[in-house]
Amino acid sequence: MWHQKESSFHMARHTFATTVTVSNGVPIETVSKLLGYTKLATTQIYAKEVERKVSEYMEKLKLILN
């Protein structure tokens, strides 16, 4: 049961970081402060994930349009 709660907390932070902040243009430095990270590199993981998703969506769109 503890693991399930811990996972939910982690997922909530991850969703907040990717969907609510980074995807809406909040600067990565601000997201880092909001999450309480001391190293910017830790937060940059979220930005890279968002970039990867955008790339995937653009590839799918390219296939549809062709």
C-alpha cells in the first residue's frame, strides 16, 4: 500500500511538471524552484520528455497529412 501512495505522489509531481508547467511555457528554472530541486539538470528531464512527445506527435501528423 505504501508503494502505491508513493507512486501516486510521484506521478502527480511528474504530471504537474510536464503538463501544467513545461507544456504551458513556464521557464524550466521556475519549474525547478516549484518542485524544490537544487539542480536544474533534474528538471531538464521533464523538458526533454515534452520535446520527445512533441516530436512523436509531429511524426504522426506528418503520416496523416501525407
